[in-house]
Amino acid sequence: MGQKGEERDKEAQGDKETRRQEGKERTPGERSGPSAWLKLMVHNILKEVEAQALALATNRTGSEMLQELLGFSPLKSLCRVWAALRSDLRFVACHRCGVHVLQSALLQLPRLLGSPAEEEEEEEEEGKDGPLETLEELVLGLAAEVCGDFLFYCGDTHGSFVVRTLLQVLGGTLLESERARHRGSQSPVFITDKISSFCLQVALQILHRKRPQCCAHLCNAVIGYLSSRNSSADGRLQSLFEDHFRGQLQTLAAHPIANFPLQRLLDAITTPELLSPVFEELSPALEAVLAQGHSGVVIALVGACRRVGTHQSQVLQLLLEAFHCAEPSSRQVACVPLFAALMAYEVYYGLAEEEGAVPAEHQVEMATARDLGEVTVLGSLLLQHLLHFSSPGLILRSLGALTGPQLLALAQSPAGSHVVDAVLTSPSVTRKQRRHALKTLKGQYVALACSRHGSRVLDAIWSGAALGARKEIAAELGERNQELIRDTFGHHVARNVALTTFLKRREAWEQQQGAVAKRRRALNSVLED
């Protein structure tokens, strides 16, 4: 009896050891990280999609896929993806899908930095801008970017997630996943702001665990501040509008200070039921608000129309009238430079029109001879909203009417480059419309490549271009290859285009680009499904 019992114990122990070795059961001291074959698979997938990391991160399905992959990613693979997103860090951090990719990458630090150095067979690789940065350098770079504009990131709906995750990672304490919170009324004060306050909450939790005395001091300061404020029982935006804003919107829009809280109200609108009465009351004063220099109110109203999906054609017509390019209809083709510069038609073109006189027809020769005016930040935001309207045809036709040098100036502008981004990313713009709107950039690719912001735009154009368009771009760049290689920004574009291979081994280049296009089509089909 005892002998049989011992044999059964030995068999059970043997089965347990077998299961442990197969990965089905682990002893308490063993690491539960991804297996070698899984790491290799994830490494290969991330290497394939690295060039499209930005597009994937800002796509709902692509973002979810990247988040899952980063959870099993080896160190170098994660660093490469992070480096690919670095040039558009603010855009990714404040994007509703992109922010979660950054969060997922940050949350891998305890796993990757707390484990032994990975034995990767691949040779040391270089990133787009030189040797690949370490994970620590990438995290500190992100932290420096956030610190440089701390209040902006804390107050942004999506950017605040990056701040909170950074606080946890740099504080060495990971809190439980934060649940979605109910939307409340918005306030311009940091502590009581519905977005910024989340960052303060996380900071308090980290300090409570790491620096209790600092936490107590901060808590006393917060309590003292809140005690000095009159509490507001009204938490519903609709009630806030009905009780306090209705009938006062035009007055608030004209006020030098009160127009800012009005912008926050407009930013918070998400339903047609609220937007309709607000639009009805505010829209008649659109031109007057612009004339007073309170363009932020108009941009916020247009943004609400984009977000809710109503009153889009009405607000576009009002904008054309406010900028004096609605009638005669020939003037409408000039709307993009007017909106970008936030100038009325006669001011932009230096015309002396008497009040009450019939507006003159648009002169194409006059428009093409003029350099593009300065692109303002608010003008860029206005155009970005309009390009995301359900019918952006007029804006696209106006872009297509710009000369090559004018469109180049737009793409090279810090603010204007984001207008071109909107053309490339808006789901309302078809491939044919996109090609027509940007056609005059042909012949300007070298100048674009040798510009800080233009090179980023050219990278984005290249990323979405078909093989035929890529040949045209590469051929034009190849004519001035040496100039590109010597330029600070141009040599990155030349490497991205594989220009040396194009010039010396055309057939191999076409095979390589064909394979890339095939993978992109397969990836797009997955994302569409």
C-alpha cells in the first residue's frame, strides 16, 4: 500500500514538472513573461508596421492591435515603434486612439526594465534620426515634452491620460486602471477642471505612497482653496445653458474675458439638442465676433458643428459671408487663403471697395500672383474642422486652385502643415479629391523635403501614395539627390524613399515598394473589417 502511494506521488510530481516545463504551470519564483516564439512573432509584426505606426496608432482598430502587441513586445521593438511616433508626439498624445498606444508603451517599463537584458539576435539597428534611443531616453523625452506644456496636456481630454500614466511610471507606483468618469460641467480652474483634476488625483495617490509629507501639504492647500469657493449644484450642461447662458451668448462672445468661458461651453457640446439653440442664437453675430478679434469663439462653434454633425452647411455659408467671399460665387475659390489668414477678401487682396458697392468678380491672375498670406494657428484649426465636415468639397476645390509655391508655403508653415495633414487623414476626403487638391505640389517635392515641417508632410504623402505616385516622387527627388543628402531634413526623406536604391537598382526598388504596398493593402483590409 505504501509503495503504491509513493509511486503515485512520483507520477504526480513528474506530471507537474512536465506541465511546468511546457509553460502550463509555473513555480512561484518563475517569470510569467511572453515566450521566445511569441516575442519573435511580435517583433516581426512590429517591424513590418513600423513605417505606418502613426496611421495605426490613430486608427481605432490599429490602436487596439498595437496595444495588444506592445504588451508582449521585446525592448528594441517597442523603442522602434515609440521612435516612429516621436515626430508627432503631441498629435498622438492628444488623439483619442493614439494616447492609448502611448499609455500601453509606458506601462511596459516595469516589465522591460525589471527583466534581464534580452538576448536578441538582430544587430544593433538605427532609428530614423540616427542610433536608436534607449527606452529611458524615450520616456524622459516624453516627460520633457509634457513638462514644457504641462497645463495644456493636463487640460486636454486625451493628453491628461499621458500625464497620469507618466506620474505613475516615474513615481514607481502603478495604480488600478482608472474607470471612465461621468461628464460634468467644465471650469477654467485647474483643480476643479474635469480633465486636469484627474492628473491632480493621480499625483496625490503617488505622493501618498512615496512622499506622505508632501501629500499632506498639497491636500491642505487643495482643501483650503476649495473651501474658499462657492459650490455649484448645477452639474448638467443643458441646465447650465438654460439657466445662465441663454440669451447672453452674443454679449459673452463680444466680451474680452467672458468669450473664453463661452469657448469652453462650445467645446463641451456633444448633442444636437444643445447645439441647435446655441447655433441659432450665436450664428447671426459670426462676422461681428470675427471683427472683434474673438476668432476662438467662431472656431469653437465650427468645431461643435464638426463634432455633432449638424449645421455644417449653414456655418460654412456664414463663414463665406463673414469673409466677404460668398458673392459673387467666383470668390468662393479663394476661401482657403482667407480662412487661413483670418482676413476678409478685400483686406487680403488689398482692394479699396466702397461700402454698398457691388463686389467685384474674383480675378484669378491677381490671386495667383500673390504670395500666400501668413497662416494663423486659429485659421489652421478652422480649415482642419472644415476638412472633416461631411462635405468638404469647397475647401478642397480652393486648395486645388492654389499655385505650387502657394501650396508649398502652406505645407512648410508650422500651422499650415496641419491643414495638409487633415487633407490626408480626413475620412470625408476621397483618394481622388486628395490627389486633385495636392496636385500642384508636383515640382515642389525637393523644397518640401528640405523643410522642417514640409519634410513631415512629404513623409505622410509618401506613406499613403500608390506605387505610381511613389515613382513620380522618387524620380523628382532623384534629380537633386546630392542636395537632399546634404540637407538636415532632406537626407531623412531620401532614406525613407530609399532613393539610392531607386537610382542604382530600380528593379529591386520596385519589388521592395510593391511588397510594401501589398502589405499595406492587406493591413488596410484587416482594419476595414
